[in-house]
Amino acid sequence: WLRYLALVAGGVLLLVYKAEMGPDEDAVLLGWILSVAGAIFAVPFLIAPFLPRKKWVWIYDLVLIAIGLSSCTAVASIPLLIFWVQDRCKAWFRMNA
């Protein structure tokens, strides 16, 4: 989630310092895109630790791990994915189902 918060920060910086960058409209558009996309992706990662131990949360977290596979965080996501599909991890989520 830190990566997505960094996207939001980068987008805000582009919007704040657009006057110093000159009349480049692409920088403004990129600032908005980074801010909005970063916020959209940061929210699911921020709420994940606070969700209950249910079957659907295991799937929700699996989707978040899959999103992590799409970038430089794949180095950490691959071992996490291997752990995530093990039976003991699934059993921990199904205890309160």
C-alpha cells in the first residue's frame, strides 16, 4: 500500500508544482491520474488487515497478492502466494466461517 500512497504523493506534487514546470497540460493530467489511481488502489490494501477471518477475505487477499504480482513487488508476492495457497492458511480463515 505504500507504493500506492507514493503514487498519490507524486500526483499531488505534480499538481502543486505545475506552475514551475511551465504550461505543460500533460503534467496536470498525469498528476490527476496518479492521484486518483493511487487512491483507488491504496484503499483496498489499507482495509485488508482490518477485515474479519472469513472465506471471502481469503479470496480478497488473494486478489491483492495477484495485483502485487504485476510490478516490482512480485519478488515479495511470489513467496506470499506460495504461503497463501497452503491448507493451514486457508484453515485459519475458515475458523470463524
